[in-house]
Amino acid sequence: MSSLRDQLSRKVYSTDTGDMRKHNDGDDQKAQDEARLAALDGIVRIKRETAGRKGKGVTTLHGIPLPSDELKTLMQALKKRCGSGGALKEGVIEIQGDHRDTLRAELEKRGYTVKLAGG
């Protein structure tokens, strides 16, 4: 059994990799992708959200059945199509502004089943 000093002296930050607490192996990422993809129903839901963003609206895309690396590529194409910024957070694409109609048309053109969700 390791001593208390050994338990408390683990590396937390490295200049090469950044925050060691958030560092995931490739196998962990694949497992997370598989779990996320298994829970999807094949319908992409587009929502407009303002909660937690100081009143600024973003359009979120939930349920896109792609692995994370292809999801990032799709996000970049959608941001370019809308002409705005965005982010990929936990399998959800966020595009700044209200671009529901543009995103719906683009995703339907790419062959996805799309629903506008929320109010």
C-alpha cells in the first residue's frame, strides 16, 4: 500500500499535455463514442438555447450518429455554412446564433432525419 505522501503527490499538470486529470486514452474515447452512439435513435434534434449564456442564443444539434472525429469535421462545415462560431461539447454541436432553418436544410441535404425541438 502506498503512503499518504505518494497518494497526494500525483502529477496534475504537464506542459506537454496540459491538465492530466482530463487526459483520456484512445480506448476510453472509443468506449465513450460507442456508448453515445448506442443511445441514439437516428433523429437529429435542433434546438435554440439561451440558458446559461447571458441571453445569447445558440443553436444546438443533438443526436448526430457520428463518431467524435467525424462530428468535429461536420461541425466545422456547419460553422462555415452559417458563417459563425461554435463548439463541440460532449457530442452536442453548438452554433452561435439562431440558424435552425439553415442547419435543417443542410443536414437534410446530407441525408439526416431532422426535427426542430423546443419552442
